[in-house]
Amino acid sequence: MARARVRSTPPWRRRLWLFTKIVAVLAVLGLVALVIAVYIARSQLPSFDELKSSPNGQMIRVHAADGTVIVSLGPSYGEWLPIERIPQVMQDAEVATEDRRFYAHPGVDPIGIARSLQVRVERGHWTQGGSTITQQLARNIFLSSQKRFGRKFREAILALAMERKFSKDQILELYLNKVYFGGGSYGIDAASRKFFGHGAEHLSLGEAAVIAGLVKAPSHYSPSADLDAAKGRAGVVLKLMRRAGKISASQAEDADIGAVSFTPEQKQNSVRYFTDWALPQLETLIDEPDKPLEVWTTLDLSMQRAGDAAINAHVPRGAQGALVSLDRDGAVRAMVGGTDYVSSIYNRATQATRQPGSSFKLFVYLAALEAGKKPEDTEVDEPVTINGWSPRNDSRHNSGTVTLRTAFAYSLNTIAAKLGQQVGFPTVADMARRFGITTPVNTHPSMVLGTSDVRLIDMTRAFASVASKGIAVAPYGITRVTANGEVIYEHEVDRSHVLVAPYIAAEMTDLLQTAVNTGTGKAAQIGRPVAGKTGTTTSNKDGWFLGFSSGLTTGVWIGRDDSRPIPGLHGGTAPAQTWAAYMSKAVASRPVEAFDTAVTLPEQQIEPDDEVYGQPDSSGYVDENGNPIQGDAPRTDGGQDQPARTDDQRYDDRRQPAYPGSDDTPAPPPRPREQLDQDFIDRALGRDRRQPPPQRQQPRPTDGDGGADQF
């Protein structure tokens, strides 16, 4: 009997069987490892309440003095809405758009991943992701957005763990309250308030479609970035909702996206100049890097608007302007750093350093008054040379014996140079530093004419300290800061630092009043007591006016960023006009306040010959080093030459009308040289009206408010 043949198994089958067993074992081990990893991750997850309270970043809201929110910085969070308060249309829109199988998968959707891979093969590139809502939430809370396999694997583990620990409603609640929707808004309530002006509880179907469409690409589909793109994406969301059976065709049609009303985007106006200056100070004022902050400031919005309007109305085309306004305690009520924040964020009120011209004489006269001089004291206006430097007046004439009040009102450079020499130029520099000038101050003789660069906010601070009767005034913009309702900082005003004696500040105020009432600052009159000073630099590159009234001190600067000359710019024109336009509104609701010393005016103030008052300074033209400019001084009004005249000729000229069309009022007879008579005014200002002066080839300024090098 023959033995049966045993059929042998082919080698390839044995190898396949072995491979299958190995794969099965590895699969089981992998599954076990996955389960272990998921449960380990689950045990390490924060609680639901902890996830609700965890911040995505620090939010800072800045308030004006009246409480109005003027700027929100950092991430913006709305009210946390529990799932039962979130409109169903919002829930349906988000699920239909981001994860249509949200309620069916365990945190990771194999079908969604397969669909994503299929599209990738068909189109040759990734057009849709396979991440579920749970995966997106895990990534937003715990991981970065780097597209690496390791991150995707951890994301999947965390998503599976979250599904084991939290319910679907909890996951959706976390997602809708924490996901980023663009424009700095985290959560649907913040997004709803930003884009529609109301809370998320009141979202319509069309509005919910807009918000749901933002998650895919917040920067691209944001209504504030591209309104048409946002509406187009919302239309796609409505189609997805209809396909998922969440809305009917009629509901989709009724949700007219074109009729959705969007809140206008807040413009970046000049308020940002103020916040850019104030907010960096938080680093030294508080130590709170995480909690959301409410910052309360000194900014007065009505004054800020008035400052904007004044700058825009009076700054010449192609130039820039800046304004700082301080209350009597140093509170910054308005700050304009330029004509347009959007085109230039450079803050010319706090960052730019420019020559102050004649406004720097504040420190020269303060030093002289502290040394014992009085406004009624006299000095001789005559040629003077100091260490090889020979300053001259704008008129290139000298007027003999004059009072300090007259010399200050008409900015006689020779008198300022003499006073600087008498008290010592280092003393003048020390006075400037004492009053808050933080930039370097040179001690060359020409420094009395304002040849050292300064900042507008520092100069305004100095004038405010004079207005404060010699007590130091320090500008500040933040009054208090709160974190979760708790006050963590509150500003305290220090009034203990006395800079000069009150009587010296009063005498300086006396001089400053005269400059506005009879000198170069006449354009700054606003119908109430005003004290101030103009300043103009060489070739009309910078114009300044700084002054105070009714407890408010304001400084104005006008010039070009490239320091090119501006035809017709003088401290007594555009800057003084800007100052008056702003201050007339800023102090309108404040009581009229008289100064400690009444303004002392020349006798001619009561006579009808107005030509004497509000005319140019008698400053000279000097270069950047304070040396006289040889030849004809430039005139920016296209004016005419004024040849030298004899005293007799000037007396005859006084009988001419002040201006074409004015009353032909004869001037009074000649007076002694120490009086401020018409003869003095003619000589101080270089006037000659006997015959029409010949045309000059170069222009020359008419307000004499000359500068860094002039006064």
C-alpha cells in the first residue's frame, strides 16, 4: 500500500503568515501603547474650569480721562459663553464648516483623514486638512502650529485624551470661546463685538456664517482686512450648512450676507501717539505680565480733537507739526506727534530733538532773574563780542538803553548774550537742566539763542513749571492701572520740588505776558491772560510757540522732518496761531485766571498806532554755531530791503500811515531813548517808511523770531 504524499506549504505563504503575525502583534502593541499614551495624557490634562480660565495672552485696554476705551492692545476676549447661551446657528455653522462628523468621531476622524489624502492625490497639493475641532482645540491650547509629524501625532493623542475627559458640548464650548477669529479677537463673543458691535448671544444666521468662516484664514477673511472675501467665505459656510442639513434652502436664501451690518474699523488716529508714549512706562510702574490690564490715562478726548484740528489747520503743506498740552499737575491732556499717525508713527512731540530758537531764552532770563535782575532793569543794546562771537539783532540796528522787559518782548539778541555772559553760560545750561531739559546743552556763548537740540515735551514741561510758580511739573499720562478689578498702581503728584522762588517765576511770567501782548507772540492772544514765547530757527527751519493760560500749558512745534526751510514760517505765525486755535477751545470751560503780576505795557499800547505791536522780533541771523551770517539776511515773505535811515528821517517816516488803508495817525514826538517810543520801535525793528524800499534778491523773515541761531 503506497504512502500518501504530504503537500508542502509554499515558502511565500509561510513568509506572508509570519509577516501577518508580526503586523498583528505590532498592531496590538501599538494599540496598547496608544491607549496607555491617551490615558496618561488624559490624567495630565487640566480640568475644564482651568482651561476656561487660562489666558492666551495679556490684554491691555486703555481708557481716556472720561473712561472711554481709546485703544485695546493684545488679544481681545469677550464674555465667556456657556454652550447653552451660544446660539444654535453658531454651533451648527462651526461644526458644518470645520468638522461635519464632530459628534461621530472619537477625537480623530479616520474618514476625514482619508478624504483629505484623496484630495491630496487628486489635486497634487493639500487643499483641506483632516484635523477635527478637538484636534484644533488641542493645538491652540497646548501645541504650536508647526507642520511636523511629531506635532501631529501629539495633537492626535491629546485630542483622543480630551474626548475621554470632556463631553462634546464641553469641547465645543471651549473651542468657540478660545479659538482665534482674527483682528486680535479670541472667542465668538469678542469677534461678534468687534465685527458687529454686539455680543455673540444675538448672532443672526448671516453673522454666524461670517464668524465661522474666519477660522480657516483669519487674516485673509477678516472683514476689516477684506470685506468682500469675508462675505464670499460666509456664502460658502451657508452652503456647507445646507449640505449638512442644518438649514433649509429658504433659510440660506434669507440669510442675506450682503445685508449684514459691520462695525467700522477704528481708525489709527493721533491718540496712538499718546498711547505709544505712555504704555511703555508700564514696565517700570507695575509687575504684572499675565493678567488683563485696564489702564486709565489723563488724555482728554475733546482736547485731543482740538489739538488735531489745530495742527491740521495751520501746518504748512509738506511740513509736520506737534503739540503737547499739560495740566497744572503735569497730566498730559493732549498729545499730537504729527499730522497723520497712519503715514508716520514717529512722535515729534516726545522723540524729535530740534533747536528751540528764541524760546530757549526762557532759561537765560530765569538765570538773570535768579541772579538779582528785575524786569525794569536796563541794559544797553549795542554791538557786543564774546569770545569771538558777535551776535546781532534782526534789524542790524542797536537801540541803546532798554528794559529787560522790552528786550525779552522783542528778542534782542545782544541783550540775551550780555545776560548769558553776566550770569555765566554754564549757569544758563544748569537752569535748563533744572527745568527738565534732558538733552545735552552746550555752554558756547551762542547757546543763549537756542542752539542746543531739545524735545517739545521737555520745553513744555519747563514752561509749565514757570506757570506752577516755580514748582517742578513732571508730565505723566497714566493715572491708575487695575488687574481683574484690583488697583495695582495709582499715580501720586509730587509738588515738593521747588526749582526757583515764587517771585522769580512771577517775574518770568511778567516777561512772558509782555511777549504775547506787545511782542512776537501777539497771534497767541485768546481773550484771557496768556504768557508765552515764540521761537524760530535759522532759515525758518523750525517754528515754536510755548505758553500757558488758565492752568493749561501747551507747546507747539512746526517744521520739516528733513530740516529744510519752510518759507514764511516764524514762531509768531503758524505755531502761535495753532496754539491759539487749540487753547481757545481747550480752556473754554475753565475760569479765567489772572497771573500774580499784571502785564506791564508801554504807553503806546493805548494809542491807535497798532503797527508797534505784534511785530517781528529784532533777532539777528546766525549760523548753526551762532556766528552772524554775512550779507543779506533771508526773508521768507518775499519782502523788501530796508536801508539804514537817520534819526531825523525816521521821525519824518512816523507820519506815514501804519499800513495801506489805515488811519493816518501821526506818531507822538520823539522821547528819550530809554522810553519805548516810536523812535525806538523803528530802530529796533529796522523800519523805514519814508520811501518804498528797493526789491531784494533774497527773502528775509518778518517776524524776526530767528533762531537756533536766531533767538
